[in-house]
Amino acid sequence: MMNGKDREIRCGVIGCGVIAPVHMEALSRLENVTITWACDLVEEKAKALAERFSIPKITTDYREMLADPQLDAVHVCTDHSSHAQISSDALDHGKHVLCEKALAAHPEELDLMLAAHARHPELVFSGVFQHRFEPVNQYLRHLIAEGHLGTMLNANVRVLCLRTPEYYRSGEWRGTWAQEGGGVCINQAIHFIDLLVWIMGGVDGVCGEWRNLTHQDVIEVEDSAVAALRFRNGAPGILQATSSTTAAKWDFFLGFYGSEGIVEIHQNKPHRVIHVDPEKQRDMEEKLNNLNDAFPGLNTAKAYYGPGHRAQVADFIEAIRESRSPFVEARSAAHSAAVVHSIYRSAKEGSWVSPSVC
């Protein structure tokens, strides 16, 4: 007989679009996990995913799925604007929830989700930020938290990518304030904004500006943005993001600058480490480069998704079995989403603002 830590977990997916197969592939690799439901407003999408992963039940109404007493957990992979309602309903039906980014399109929706979890604290509720599972990023957080770079002086993130008019027209929710909640910041850059926020220990102030420079006839949200950040540890930071550059279809940079050391992470380039102690510099360089090569990912995922989905899905299932908090707790994911929301609110109000979730 299976004990609690080995018991079968029955999962369903709500939203059968681009990211759903990544979740299903990760689940299919785990022992004693069964995918029992696929749900999408477009029945053909649910059927296609069900056929691919041998999922026995499909529906176009997620409430039918949630009414199944045998269902343990749901993966919310819908558009941003539906995350809050679906996740809250799932929690109120006694289901564990793993919700894709961005956790919510608007600040008030974060409150709705966190209130639902507060009503059911025994349930596991996690938001997808898969890059936190990459050992390089965990090591960076350790370096800063333990003071190995000295007093933090500043940190920054830059995300460059290209999103064409065809991309935005591929889904009616894309590029809208109501359904997507924003543009490049809340969709593409949010993963790296999250890394900056998480590695530095959180943000308590944001001053942002955004523009729509090359997609005026296609979207109503931003394709370029900058923001100044004030981290909880006292250091300032800078954020830059654009989805309009043809020179770099996907490129990111993270820089951390302390009084004793510097670490820069640039996609597809060697990590740069400078430290006042040459021995520490060698150790950091060796550790970063070794970690970079030690985390294989899903072959089916787009390269820029990174390899972390498999690890996050596994952690979610383990947290359910072990009755513990997930590695990415909902409030922590909500804080990063709130930082993004603050960019938009700051631009509107023309002043520094604080994230709605701290």
C-alpha cells in the first residue's frame, strides 16, 4: 500500500495552448502522477492535448473539472486575465494550484488569489517562475544573501526580444490591458524581473516609464519600458525591456554590483566575475560555469523557457505529498507580479510607488 509520500496525484490542466504541453511533459515524467483532465474553451485544443498525452477526460468548462472529487491539483495555463478567478475557484474547491505567469493581470486580482489561499492554507498554491530552479540563479541568491559581494550597490536587468504583429494577432488577449495586463514587462520580461527581485530579496519602490514605439497599430500596451527600482536591502536597480528589437530576438542580461564583487550573467556568453579576493573570484567563476552545464531541460520546451519547468512541476507535486510549502510560494510570485504592475501605475501617476504585495 502506498504511503502519503508515494500516493497517486491526479492532475488536470486548464488552458491547452502553447505552454500546456510543457507542463504535461513534466508531469508525464513523474511517478504516481496521472493527468486526468484537459480543459480549454476551444474543444479542439483540449482534444489535441488529450490525445497527445492520453488524458481521458476533456471539457470546455473548468468548473466541471473542479467538481471531480478525485482531482487533486490543477495547472492553470490560460491567459493572464483568467488566472485569478480560475485559481481562486480551484482553491475553494479544495484543489492544489500551480498557476502560470503572470500570476494576475491586475493588482486587485492578486488580492483575490491570496485571499482564497488564506481561506485554504492547507493547499499548495504556487506561481510559475521556473528560472528560480536553475542552480546558477540559486547560487547568485546565496552569494548576495550571505554578503559574498559585500554591500550591494546596484543591480540591473535587461531583456531584449522581438514580438511581431503576427504574434500579437495570434491571440485576441495579447497586447491588451484588460486581458494581458500589459506588454513586454508582464509577458516576456517578467521571468527576469522576477529573478532580479528574488535574488536581491525584494523591492519596496518602483519608478517606471513605458512606451509603444513600433506596435501602435497592433497593441495598446507597451513594447518598451524602463524602471528604477529600490530594493529592500537599500540598493537601487535598473530595469530595461523591449519587444521591438530585430537585432536580438531573445537576449537577457543580469548584473549584480557589490562593494567587493561583481557578477554579470549574459545569455550565451561567459559569466563575468570580478572580486577583490582573487581566490574567491576563481571559486565563483568555476562554480557558476559548472552549474551552468549541470541542469538539462525539456527538449520540447522553447529554448528561452529554460529547463526549470520540469523542476518546478516536480516540486509542486512533492509539496502536495509532503504537505509543505512549494519552493515558489504564491505570495512571493505575487510580489514579482506586483513589481510589474507598479511600473504601469508609476508611469500613470508620475511618481514612485510601492508594490501592492510586499
